[in-house]
Amino acid sequence: MTVTNEKIKGIVAAPGIAIGKALIYRPHEIDFIPKTKISLQDIDSEMERLNEARKSVLKELEQIRERIEKRLGPNYAELINAQISILMDHHIDDEVRNYMIENLVHVPIAYRVVMNVYIQMLDDGESSFFQERILDIRDVRQRVLQVLLSEAIEPLSTQSDEPVILIAKYLTPGDIIILSNDNIRGFVSELGGTTSHTSILARSLKMPMIVGIPNIANETLSGETLIVDGYKGELIIHPDHETEYLYKHQIQRLQKITTYYTEHKNDRTVTKDGKTVDLMANISLPVELKGLEEFGGQGIGLYRSEYLYLMKHTLPTEEELFQEYVTMVRFLKNKPVVLRTIDLGGDKIASILEQELLHEDNPNMGYRAIRICLDRPDIFITQLKAMLRASYYGKVQIMFPMISRLEELEQTIHYFETAKNLLREEKIPFDENCEIGILIEVPSAALMADKLAEKVDFISIGTNDLTQYMMAVDRGNEKVNHIYCHYDPAMIRTIQWIIRSGHHHKVPVSVCGEMAGDPLSILLLVGLEIDILSVSPIFLGPVREIIRGLSFKELQDLVLKLLKMDKRQDVYKALKDRFISFFPDWKMRFGESVIAENSGLQEES
Amino acid sequence: MTEAEFQIINKHGLHARPATALVTLASKFNSNIFLSRGEKRINAKSILGILVLAAEKGATLKVQADGEDEKEAVKAIVELAKNKFGMTEE
């Protein structure tokens, strides 16, 4: 018997609410295959069994390919084509047959042994170039084995139409791509972080996801009704009728609000008294572009270019990068796209750089972002060339992260010019006026913003890292993370200085960190005369509504008061009071949970 | 038996897509066709085999064919490699 309404706390990786039956997903090895003995006469029928299994897997893969193509575009479908040709390779049949003749074991064992030989051979290869094919072979092997051992039928493709919540120990972006179908409404996993690509993918597919619940991928939960509250970060097991009713009601209300945002996606982002604040989207994966279509936005204020480096086991080529960028640039027509050069290191480790990165005592202060690029011009120039090539097809701006001093910026610009020269030699066209900017997230750069602004066309403030470095606090460390707070007077002064430095040199300043999507911070930033806010696509709707409800004049006065305050609590209270006076109906209007999740509004002071 | 050597000039080596093109072509011939690189020798009609060769740009492969259409087979495969396995790069 299960306890009714049991609530378990986790960490929100993607917001939203979902109700469905628990489905436990265990993608990993089939560890046990019964050693069924056969006789020589059985071999033909065993081979027949293998071929039948292949046919059924082929059907499965073709369905997946079609679904992926529809949802995410042809680039992701490529992944499946490679698997199909491996599946249908009949040249291993003799090896499978011979193994059965010699050992008189049934086909699942023979097939596994043969496929493992190929995996082993690739694994031994000196070149890491072909490593990613191993994953394909492994995947195909698993699917065929699952069909052959009918007791281990893959539950996902055979279930009824009931909505389900997928529960797993760990989910990769690939899992999400392959698994997501219309029945799956939400994800829960034991491991995983909020900034991982898996959670970004879940967000863009509008699937709530909670991570960090130990031992949840447990068979005893299978089939139970679950509610995933991706606002509070709560998983409710076996809810009572009242709870389920309340959540269903909330889902409906949120759908109405979302529809409203979509209908108003072309409303201009101006305050009531006429001050324009451009609103753009932060994008990490091409699939998120759909969010822009749905919720509007004047462009991409931050394109995080890391995923191509993180998903693969080899460095992406100039051509691969170019294809990715140009697709996006064309999609945006002539709206601006800010491409940020790689921000690897810190918590984002690409397998290709693993050796350099893994052994750092203090990775956030170590070998990351522009520091890697300046150390590895080969990687940097390849990316810059790809970005420049894409600039020919629309409005591209290139942004450099983690700049900490002027010399670094000068060296960066030197490589930028080198990339241009190379393209000129190759006679490949690009936008000669392609603008460049920096992401200010290091305190030394913040203080030198006036000098740095002279050299660039735009400035963006990365408020997450800037707050972390200003306060010298690791957000992941529970003992100290209460010190992290972007309402701190030190942050207000710093941001004001950066914005003024930019404006002094006629350089627009944007914010692309969490602050840009936090209702209270928006008041502060607009009062400080920020030019652009760039937020995750799901926040485009509420942020637009908030900007349109503000009075710039009043906020300028408010900022003068905030700047005189000594303590963050006073700042927070003043912002909260003013927010409520602008939007007395905020709970109904934005959906209480939606907006509270990202701000201090949920804490009762 | 007919044999010849050729070099991989594709930027990304003999990866999934060019490998598929090679398998498709090899399968059109009746002869038995083998590819070898160093000690590794595989059936040219098998994608798994080709992947195991892990042939990157610049790698030299030997093709050997045995059967009624061996001459045509070897010629066609060498030609395919010259044409970058039908891949357009850049």
C-alpha cells in the first residue's frame, strides 16, 4: 500500500505541471541473458528469430525517426539513420551462426557476443574519432536484445495512450530526444542538474522535469499516479482526489495564460510612459527556436554554442558549426542573433577537453571560456570562421565570455581579425560589419567596463556568474549559497556602473542572466536604463507583460532610493512592494507559481 | 583476384554516411570484396566492418575483389573514394 499524497522534494530542472502514471525507464545494459542451450537443428529457426527481431526494431527506429524529424528537424534524425544501417548489416550473420554452431547457445547470446566484438574493436582504436559510433552500436544491440528476450520488452513503445511520467536514474539529451512521445508528460530523475542540456531540452519541449530525488527509479513505483510540480520542485505520489482536482485546475489556468502570451507576442515591449526595452531570447539548442515563434521576441540575445561540443565525442568541424549557425540565422531572418563563443569549463566539461579540465581544484576560476579559446587558437578560429560565415546570411553579433582584462580582449580581437583574413583568402563571404561584444561576468571587467566599452559594439552582463564572483560564493554549496543574492547593494552599484559605461560610449547594454527573467529584478534593471533583456523563451511572455505594465519615470526615482540603501533586505522589500503596486493582481495574471519560482516573491518576509 | 589501393580524402574520414555509400556500391557486385588496413581485413559489404576500420582522412586502404565482376568492382570503389564517396564538403 502506498501512502496517499506523499510529497517528495527535488530540484526543478524544467517548469510546468504534469499528471500521469509512473513509468520506470532503465536504458542500461541487459545484464542477464539466460544461457539456453540449443541443438544444431535449431540454428535456422534461431537465425529467423534474429531477422524477425531486426524487422521489429527497424519499424521502431523508423517511427522514432519520423517523430524526431517532425519535432526537432532533420539534423537530429541523422542520428537514427546511422543506427538503421548498423541494424540491417547482415554481414555479421555468418559470425552469429558460427558462434551458435560452436557453442550451441541461443541467438541472443551469439548476437551479443558478435556485436560486442565490434564495440571492442572500435574501443581499442587509437583514433577517438570513431568513438561516438560505439554508442550507436550499443543502442542497436540493446534494442535487438530487448525484442529477442520478450520478457524485457521495452515498455515505452508498447504502452497504451495513457499519459505517463518517465522516471529514470539519469537521462541524457539523446534519451529525451528518442523517448519523447505524445504520452510522456514529464520527467523525474535521480541525478542531473538544472543547467544541463537534458533540462534545457525538457524545457523547450515544455515537459516539466524534477531532478535530484535519490532512489526514485524504483520498480515499486511503477504504475502509480504521480503529479510533477515543476514549480515547487515537488513530486506527489498517489494524490488524493482533491489534490488531483486542484492541479488539473491549475494546468487549465496556465494554459489560458500561455495562450494569452502567444496572442500578444507581437506587442511592443515599451513601458506605459514610452521607454523601449528590447526583449530577446536565450537559446542553447536549435529546438528552442520554436519558443521564439510561439512567444515573439526581437531576436536571440544569447546563443550558447556549447552543445555541439558537449554532445559529441569529437570537436565539431567548421562546416558542422556553420550549418548549425546558418540555420538559426536564416530562421531569424534579419533579426539579430548574438552568438557567444564557447563557454566550456566550470561545470560544462566536453569529453574532448576532459584531460585538461578534470583535474582542477577550482574549475570556476580555472581553465574555461575565453581562456581555453586563447590557449587553443585552433578551436577558437574554427568557431569564429563558422560564425563569420553565418553572418553573411543575416544579422550576427559575436560575444566573448569571461573576459577579465583589456589585454585579453585585444588578443581576442586579434584572432577575430585572423579569422576574417582567412575567409578573405578562401574567398568566402561574410558580413564585414559583424559586431562584437563582451559578456561581463568577472568583477575586474565590471570595474574596467568604461575602458572595455571603447573596444566593442555591445556589452552584455552575465548576472549569474557576476554575482557568484562578486560575492565569492559557489551557488552549488549549500553551506554558503544564502550569501548569493542579486538584490545586494553591491550588485546594484556594479550594474549601474556597467550600464553607464556602455552608454557613455554609445554601446547598448543587455542582461542575459537569471535577473532578466526575475520580476523584481526587471524593475531594477529598467530603472537603471537597461537596453535589452534576454531570457529563456518560456519567460518571454511574462517579461513582456511586466515591461508593458511599468512606469520608467517611477522606476528611475525608485532606483535613486535603492542606491542609498545599505542592505539587500531593504532593496528586496522596496522592489517587492513596488512590484505589487504595479501588479496588484499578479497572482492571477501571471500564475502565482510561474512567477514566484524565479524570484524572491515566494519567500514571505 | 583484383586489388588496388586508395586513400581517404574526405575531411571527416570514412564516417557513417560515406561508409553507407561504400556498402551500397559494394553490394551491387557479385564478387566477394574485402577492405584492409594494416592487419584489419573486413567485408566491404558490411557497415560494421567499415566502421571498425576507423579510417580517418589520409588513411590508405587496400581493396581486394574476387569473382566474375572483380575488375569492375575494384575500379568502381577506387573511383568512389576519389569522388569523396559522393559527399559534398563545403
